[in-house]
Amino acid sequence: RRRTRVHHLQAWKDAGEKWAMLTSYDQMSAEIFDAAGIPVLLVGDSAGNNVLGHETTLPVTLDEMVPMVRAVVRGAPHALVVADLPFGSYEVCDEDAVRAGVRMMKEGPAHAVKLEGGRRSASRIRALVDAGIPVMGHVGFTPQSEHILGGYRVQGRGLAAEDVIADAVAVAEAGAFAVVLEMVPAEVAQGITKQLDIPTVGIGAGPDCDAQVLVWQDMAGLRGGRAPRFVKRYADLRGDLERAARAYAAEVRDGAFPTAAQSFES
Ligand code: KIV
Ligand code: NA
């Protein structure tokens, strides 16, 4: 297997082959997903909610993202590794965006970056692409602007569909190689997927996107509590880990662990 590259994703769209993307924030999950054949790994700023213990993605910094990107790149010999640009690293100007992107590409080294926003981010995307950095866009619900969007809400219902469509088109015209559609009605996502030449990656955007993405702890049932509607759990890692920890602690207490098998002779 060779490393996945941006042009492979385009070829898969052109051939009608769907593919799956997962988030990853550390070496071991990256190794496992790479071995499972996941072609694209996203070091998402969802690390805020899933690794760092924040309630949103907003507090995540570039300095926090870089070591996670490094670990994922080290763990994944075949996947295309996309690094999220965190809130604050690209809002002010195109120059900031390029500086943040260059850092990801140098210090990861990531293979691409992702940033949020459609029409409002078009010049950022163009500047990054001009600097030689492949960009994945992200429109619909954009978690970094949740305070303006009024919380986790579906975007593009009714007349607002035109806004999401215009954002997706702007991302494609700015030179992005793919675009995430988050929490968009399935019909709207289907229309965008047909209209755009570049692949769409859906999360809560129905079955007709060219690809799908989930946060890995959601996909594997590691995160507790109620999952969003768009999540499907393929394992119960939270239950498995808790049972393992309880069994270990119980065996330590009652003397069943360790035995001679786990001990050294003199
Ligand atoms: O940070 C993230 O995990 C994301 C995906 C959900 C698309 O941006
Ligand atoms: Na993100």
C-alpha cells in the first residue's frame, strides 16, 4: 500500500467509490486505523472535547495540536493526515493562516490542513493552496463558530440551503481538495455532492456524500453519555475498558494478579 494522496480522493469520487475518514489524536489509534485501511485521518480540533477535556473546540491552540499531529503522522504510514487549524490561528488574516499551515506541514509533518468556513474563508484557502498546502474545507455546522450559530444545530434547512451551497461552492472555487459537510440535511448534501467536482465528506449529512467522517471515540463507543444522532457506535470500548479496569483492580485486591507467570526468577 502506498500513502494516500489528495489525487486518490478525487479518483475515488470520479469512480464512485466511497471512503471513510476518522479522527485520530495519538500514535496508537493512528496505527490501528491505518492498519484497518482508513485512508484519511483527521487530527481534529475536536481534541478539545475528546482529549483535552474542554467543552468546545475553541480553547484548543496550535501548540497543543502540533504534538498530536506528530504522533498521528508517526503512527500512520499510509493514511493522508489532515491537521485542523484551531480557532484563532487563521481568523485574522491570510498571513496567519499560511503561518499556521506552514507550521503543521513542517512540524507534523501533516499532509494537508482543514479550516472552517465557506465564503468567509475563501481567501484563506486560496492563500494556503498558493503556498503549496492542500486544504480541506468545512461548511454547514462549524463548531468553532457555535456561539454565533446558537449551539449544535442543523444548518441549511429551508431557504438557508442556499447559504450552505454557496459556502461549499466558494470552498471548491478557492482550490480546496475536499469539503466536510457537517449537520446538513441529506438532500442538501446530496445536491452539493453532485454539483461539486471535489469530494464531500459528510458528518450528519446523509448517505450521499462521497465520504464520511466520525470522531473515533464516538465511532468506537469510548465517549460516554448521549451521542449525537449522526453517530453510530461500532464497539463498546468504554464498557470494555471499564470492565478491564475493574477486573484488574479486583485481582490485585484478592491476590490473583500477579502470579508466578508475571514474576521474575532470581
Ligand atoms: O475536529 C473534528 O473532529 C472535525 C470533524 C468532525 C469533521 O472537524
Ligand atoms: Na474540527
